Amino acid sequence: MGHSLAAQVARLEQCRHQYGPESAAYVEKILDAFTNAHFREPETLIRFHDALLFLRAFPQSATVVKRTESLLASISQQVLRLRESGAEMDVFEPEAVSGIAGTSIEESFTYEVARWLWQHYPAQLHADWDEEEQRSRLGATLPRFVPLLEDDALVEADTPILSWLSAAAGGEAHDFDWLMRQFESLPLTFAQKSELYDSLGLFVRWDLEDTPATRTFGRFPASEIFCHDAALIRRNEVSLSKEFSAPPLPMKKLAAKEGLRVLDLVRAALTVRGRELYGTTRADANSVYQCDVGRGVTIYLWGLPPDRRLPLRAYHCGLTVKNGLPINYIEGISLFEWMEVGFNTFYAYRDGETAWIYAKALKLLHQLAGVSCFSVYPYQLGKDNEEALQSGAFWFYRKLGFRPGRPDLLALTLEEEKKIIARPGYRVPVRTLSKLAEHHVFYDLDSAAVGRWDTFSTRSIGLAVQQHMAAKFHGDVKQMRAAISADMATTLGATLHDWNPQELAAFENISLVLALVPDISQWSVAEKQLALEAIRAKAAPEESRYLRVLQNHARLRDAFLQLSSEHVKA
């Protein structure tokens, strides 16, 4: 039976490539065969689950949607049956498959994520203590909450920390809820609470059950379902140049309350998959945009609140939803017109219309932030990323029009392309793919600016600031910040008395870089005023304004590029 069921699942997986006339009836028949299936192997159930999710996102018919939903509804019972049979359940834990209904996730969540989970799923959370490993850290932290614990913990080597904790919490079952309530009551800033909580290294188990947070049941609002009656769009049918030359896509800014609902769904979608992004944990509900790009695809983009932004670069994040299912996330980190883009499609959906969706995402980022040079960092190409290397991720970007930023890698790319054309069936060796993944690739909308950002690195500028601090201020960061801020206010003619705290923080951070610009005192009044406008825009309600102002300051751009080129990258 097990072998037969595995063979049926293999046929179901092949349905991901069955589109066109008669395909819907064929897929519906395959789905019907699983009505009373009982899985005896976790690996087969996982494959079944993810094949259902793909067909639910890319259905051939409305009937396929209904039948996949019906079969997904039985997943947690299948998981329970496997657990009771003594099956090995560890196979449900890897990031590639985590988040299935009926399973659990165990992670060392940051305080912000743990707090969010505690607010939304309190009954399903349990602390997983390792008393031997955590005794010293718990002994240092818990006396804030547990009266007289110091009398034992500070002088005894075998203090039963968890017994004290359980007694204070009213029983082991309540210890995590009790601990979170104590942290909430601390007279500390949120950042200080985070630092204290994160120092514990606490692992938390989240029992997912049948909640909407699971991969199995996670759904976003979808006004209608798009069914595919023809083949899915392939990569070779996607043209970035045509996408960027097409009319703007219709973007809608959501009200804060609606934005918060979307972000809660986003956080759940990422957390059950073992992912925590800076932009999902700290997202700004006031800056959420929605765009329905067609074919059942909705892309959400948002930024960060002013008090959580990066010192120099702007940050945008996003999530793509297909027929109500979250299928990939997006990160865009920008300066001037340059944006480094991260794009990750969740494992279950990698046979979908990834290139077409990627093109739409880049188009929206261009519309939102005005960026015109897109960069992909080496990890996404395969550097220190075996999965991307083996899948030939480099060619995904190359065939969309990206070019290597290093001349030697561009030459190697052209050589390999000649071999591919001349020798049918030729496969680029993994060692060559590894070489090609050593540096960023770029896509430029502005032909006059090709190559401008090929060697740029904010890390180089950051290291230059550290060297300046060591050489001029003997490593004293407080002295450096105060001295440079005062000097730069004079140089730029800045009147800071009416700036808010976020604007002042931006001024202080960006001044550290401007202090390295040798001719800044010779800038025109207009150039200095535009620099101040850009700095102040770093704390604007939407960070895209910061980028738009920077894009109009050619001299400041040149200064950043020059500083980066003068210092060796780490």
C-alpha cells in the first residue's frame, strides 16, 4: 500500500505540469484517488501536502480548488495517525517543510516574534528549557521576577532553576505565559527587553494544530480564484525590458488597520517556515501597498517605521500571494537608484510562474522607490548556498538580462553561453557556477549608468567610518558622534532645533559619512540644502521619499561611490 500510495503521489506531483485542454478532468481524477488514503510514511505525506498546495495556488479548475482544500483539511489527522503509529516525526522539522497542520515548530525566536506569537497563539506555546545549558543565564535573569532566587542561584551549583520558575508560574504548563507577562511589566525600553530576552537563548515550541497560521491553511483574502486553462508562463516568455516599458501597475495604499491585518498574515506565513526577516518583524502598518498584478497574483510591499530604519540604506519588504496563498517574499535594500533585491519562492511553489512574478515585483519596486539599478547578492546565486548552486540559480537571473558586475565573470559567462549554443545538452559544471556566484549580478534600466554600482559596498563605507573613529577619536564613539554632528551642522548650515528625534538620529548617522567627503565645505548652498533635505527625508513617513531626494543629488551620489571605491571591502 505504501509503495502504491507513493506512486500515486508521484502522479499527483506531475500534475504541476498538466495544463491545457482536458487537464482539469485528468487532475480532478488523480485527486479523487486520495479520498480515503491513509499515509504510513511521513515523507510521502509531506510530498502529498506540498503537491496539494501547488495545485491550490495554480489550479486547473474550480473543482481542483475544492478538492485540494478538502484533502488539505484531513492533513492534521494524517499527521496524528503517523505520530500515534510511532513514525519518525523529525522529518517535519526542516525549514523546507515546516509549518504543516498538526505538527510543531521549535525555534529560538527573538523577543519581538515570541511576543507576537504570545499575543496571537498563547495556548499553543510552550517553553523548551535546557536547564543545564541555560542555568547561568536563567540565574542571572530570573531574580528580577522570582523573589529570593538569588539566595539559591548565586551560591549553589545545583540550583533547580526550573523548579523555582514553575512554582512562581503556578505550574510548568504556565511558565512561558508567566515569563512573557513579567517581561511586559519590566520598566525597560522595548530594545532593552529584547536584548534581555534574547540573551536567554530560549527555545519555544509552537503546536500548530489546525490554525490559519499553518502552511496548510494559511490564506490571504482573494476576491476570485484564477484558474489556469493553458500552460504556465515560462521564464523564456518573460521580458524585463517589456515589463519596465509597460504602463505603471495599479498600486493601492492600505489603511493602517488593513495593513496590520495583512502584516499579521505575513508574519505567520514567514514564522511557520522558520524565517524571520528584519522587514517582517518590524514592518510599518502605515506603509503597506497592495497591487493585483493579474493571474490571481497580489503583491504586498511595505517599509519600516522611522525609528527602526537602517542608518544609510532604505529598506522595503514584500510578499506575493497567489490565489490567496503566500508563495514568496521580497526584500529590497536601496541607496540612491541602486537596490539589492532578495527574492525567495517557498519550496512548494518553485514550479510556478516565478520569473513572471519576479518581473512584476521588480516593476513595483521601481514604481515605489524610483530605483533603476537592481543587484542580486552572491548568496542568491549560489555562494555558500548549495541549493542555489545545484539549481543553477545564476542562469535564472542571467536569462532575464542580468549581467555579472565583474569583468572576468562577464567574460566567463559569455564563454559558457557560447558552449551552450554550440553543444546541445551541455551542462555548466558546478565549479563554474560556483565561480559565477562570487559577485553580484546587475540589471540596469538606465543605459547611461551601466556599471556605476558594480563595485559599490556600504560595508566599505562603514569600515571607513570605523577607521576614522580609531584614527581621529581613539575609538571613542560618543566623542566622534558629538564632534562630527556639531561640525557637520556648521558645514551644511543646518538649524536642528525643530528636527524630531528620528531626523536627528538620521543626521548623526549620515554625518559620519559626510565627514569623510574632503570637499563638502566647497559644495554650493543648494547642494548642502538638498543633502539636508535627503537626511530629513530618512525619517519621513515613507522611506521612498529619502531615495527620491537622493536620486536628485548627483554630487552626493558621486561622493558615496568614491568613498566606497577608496576602501577595501571585507
